[in-house]
Amino acid sequence: MKRPVGLAGRLFTAQLLVIGITFLTLLITVALIAPNLFLHHLEMTGEDSAVVQAHAREAFETSVGLALLAAAAVAVIAATALSWFLARRVSRPITALSAAAESVAHGNYDVAVPETGLGAELTTLSHAFQNMAESLATTDDARTQLLSDLSHEIRTPLATLEAHIDGLEDGMVPPSPATFEVMRAEVHRLRRLASDVRLAALAQEHALDLHLQVVAVAELAEEACTLFEPRYLDKGVDLRNTCRRSVETVRVDPDRMQQVLGNLLDNALRHTPAGGRVTLGCTVRADQIEITLSDTGQGLAADDLERIFQRFQRLDEARRAESAGSGLGLTIARALVQDQGGDVTASSGGVGAGTTFTIRLPRHVG
């Protein structure tokens, strides 16, 4: 296959063509117009000798021709050098960008696109490509980590199911209601894990279909507490709603926000012992609404305040053993709130001092 002409060659050829056309136009113009115009002015001086006019015309054409050739030679040399320099300057960053694109296409996202210095358009293109490569690298790392975490998470329920099936086949495990209940619980855990993994991926990639509407913060809090109150009563944990009814509103997806509050309330219930207390409160902060969920449970060390929002983070074996969750609840909660223009953070006085989760959402001004 014939190799296509490079950008530098095309630009250089185009510049030479412009120079040639310009020189040819100038030559024709001088040859047709300048001599007659010179003789016209010579006749206006009163010189009517044919011999003098002929010599003057020849002298004019010779001097103009030599000057034109000298100027053209200098112009061609200068324009050629400048055209070649410009063509190389323009093609070099594009060549580098092409090489970076090919590298990214082969799965190598660790590329550096140099600054072009050739205008806002190419600079914007370079920055956009660099951001795209970094985003792809982050996504690829997250996918790899997700697969690793998922493999680890499904190992336990699969091992439990396998052990019970082998025990049933060998007659070592009786086919009792308790046995089937354990197996059913592990299947439920796998089903919930699959659902949560999909939801977490969609939320973190901002691919969820959100139906935003203006709702009162107090109504969100009241509905969430009403739904979870029976579970809190069963465990003996006091659930208090201190959100006062007011006109303060936010523009969110009510169903997704109930999911966020549900994940936080479920997390607080699992880590707060019987006799403890969980308090849901609301505060107006300038242009933001803060929804806080404070518990008197296990608390967190300072190093764990961000880790808990990562996928499958259950911070110790005791929590892991007692937790029926997928390890994705807080990840999903933060991603959902961020997708609606807010954020979720955690604070704690330390292990044993309880934990407070704070949801910050833009205040709706209608």
C-alpha cells in the first residue's frame, strides 16, 4: 500500500504552491503593466525620441527584472525556510498525539501529551486527550480492582453453598429447615451482591436515570425513619428524627435519596448495639442543606473515615462476620448523592465514640 503524504509534506507543498502563484502573478503584472506605465510618464515629460524611449524601456525592464528576480529569490528562500519550520512545528505535536492515541488503543494509558504552544485549539485538544487518558486509566484500575474485590467477596458464600451441598450428598449434613435456610441466605447474599455491584458501577459512572424534583427535606427524613422504625425497635436501638418541618427544599430524585438514607440507616443499625441511639437531623448552611445521621455505635479511626466509602470495605473481621451487607452500601450512597450535586462525608470521635454521616445537598431556591 502506498504510504500517504504526511502533514508536514502537505503543508510545505501548499506553501510552495502559494509562493509560486504569488511570484507568477507579480511577474505577469510587472511585464504587462509596468513598461507601458513607465513610457506614459516618460512621454509626459516631453521626451518623444523613439531611440531614447526604446533605451529607457530596455533599461527599465532590465532593472525591474533583476530586482524582481533578486527579491523573488530571497522571498522563496525565506518562505521555504519558514514554511518548512511551520510545517514541522504543526506536525510534531499532532504526530505525538497520534502516537499517544495508538498507545491508549493498545491499553497503555500512561501517556504524556506535550504542550503544543501553537494556539488555543491544539492546546485544548492536548488537554482533552490527556484528561481522557487519565480517565480511562482510572476506569481501568477501578475495573481491575472491582473484579479482584468481587472475586474475594463471592468466595465465602460459594464455599458455604459448596460445603452444604457436599454435606447433603454425603449425608453429613441433615436436610433440615436450618440447612436450607443457610443456603437460601447465601443465595440471597449473592443476588444482593450482583445487584449492588451493578448499581455501584452505574452510579460511579453517572449512568443512572435520575428523575429530579423539588422535595422537602423533612419529608425525606420522615419517610426514611418510618420505613426503618420496625427494624430499630426489634434490635432495641432508639431512632430519633429531629428534622423539623419547614419550607427548606432540595431538588433530587426522591427514590434515590430514600435509597441513600436507607443505606446509611442500615449501616448505623448494624454497627450500633442494643440500647444505643441513632439520630437523624437537618441543618441549613447558607446555600446547602445538611442531613446528618449520628449513632452511638462502634465509631471509626481517623484513617478509616474515607476507606469506608470504597467498595467492599468492612474494616475488620468482626464487622465482616456480623455484616449481612454487600460492602457497597456506602459506596452507592456517596455516588448517588454526588450524582445529584452533593456529597457524603463521615466523622467520628474515634473507636467506640460513634459515627456521624453528613449529606450535603444544594439548597433549592424557587
